[in-house]
Amino acid sequence: VQAVETLSVKEAIESRRSIRKFKPEPIPREELDEILRLASFAPSAWNLQPWRFIVVTDPSLKEALQAAANNQPQVTSAPAVILLASDMEDVLEHVDKVAHPSLPPEQQQRFADMIRGTFGGQSVEQRGAWAAAQCYIALGFLLIAAQSMGYATVPMLGFDPVRVREILGLPDHVQLPAMVPIGRPAEEGRSRHRHRLEDIVTYR
Ligand SMILES: Cc1cc2nc3c(=O)[nH]c(=O)nc-3n(C[C@H](O)[C@H](O)[C@H](O)COP(=O)(O)O)c2cc1C
């Protein structure tokens, strides 16, 4: 990736706003890869990394996604739409990939057995919900990474996951923590409105 100017973490957090109108210029593959590489550095419990990213740029697929998202126009306005998916069943199938390579083989084996034991007793829905919560950490990283590289985003939950799974050919167990239209901004977005710190923070 070229050494283009990037915002610091603080600058990216300060300047990020949800943007719902985008310039049509396509996002170079290397830049999307870089944003997703940074998002994938998010921490997760036991380092299970249940997030999977599906990048949609095909215009007819974007139209279908928009129809499944209450026709919210930011979906087709964006040159790319990132579906943040959570696949805990895939995690459990490939749990051997997760144990840290620095561990001796028998400890890696014990780790895999422990993970399978822990989640084996839960329903697919239960462990799916647990994994989807981990994915929101990656969502935060993704939004800030994109912003630092000059790309705007809007995280979205206003869509029908059943229809989106159908459009993308995803199995039923895959959860969809967010849909994220992304591109260069073509509007300023709303000014920030947040609770005052004293309303949400206590020190004890
Ligand atoms: C999980 C989640 C789901 C959201 N879903 C939608 C959505 O479906 N449509 C939309 O326009 N904005 C959506 N938003 C954006 C919020 O409205 C926005 O983040 C919030 O108003 C704060 O504004 P800001 O992002 O500009 O700081 C969503 C945000 C989050 C985090």
C-alpha cells in the first residue's frame, strides 16, 4: 500500500460521522484490503476471530441489498458495501487455526478441545449470538481504519438478514452484525450529538 497520508487514531475518531452520500469512484482493491487487514486486528475472546467480510461492488447485488435494507439509498450510493458476517460454525470447524503457533502442539490440542467443549454444549443460535458480539469490536476498528484512510462509512442494521443471506448465498447459521456502505464522502454528515461524559461515567 502506498504511503498516503493517514489520520491518527484520535483524528479518525474525532472526525468520523455516518455518511450516507458517496462519490461514485471505485475503491482500489489494495485500499479495501488494507482497511480489512486493520479491522482483522481487532481483539476477540480466545482470539476466535469469528468475523468474515463480504465486499459487494456488483451494482445488481448492491441494488438487491438496498431493497433488503428498507430501500435506504446509501447502499447503492456507495461504491462498495462491506457485509460484516459472523460465522461461529466455521470457527469451530477450523479451531486448530486459532491456537497460537508458539504453543507446543499438546497445548494447541488442549486449547482446541477446550473451545469445542465450551461451545459444543450451546445451541447454534446461542454461540452465534456470542460470536456476533465479538464482531462489533471489528466493526469499530473497521470504521476508524476507513476514516483514517479518507473513506467514509455508515454502519447499518436496518436490513432483513434473511433476505441478505439469500442474496449472498450464505448459510442460515451465519449472522450479520452490520452492513457497511463505504466510499469517499459526498456530504458532511450530521454534527455529533452525544451524551455528556458526566451522564455516562462514574468513578468509584
Ligand atoms: C449497529 C448500528 C446500526 C445502525 N443502523 C443504521 C441504519 O440502518 N441506517 C442508518 O442510516 N444509520 C444506521 N446507523 C448509524 C447511526 O444512526 C449513527 O451511528 C448514530 O446516529 C451516530 O451518528 P454518527 O455515526 O454520525 O456519529 C447504525 C449504527 C450502528 C452502530
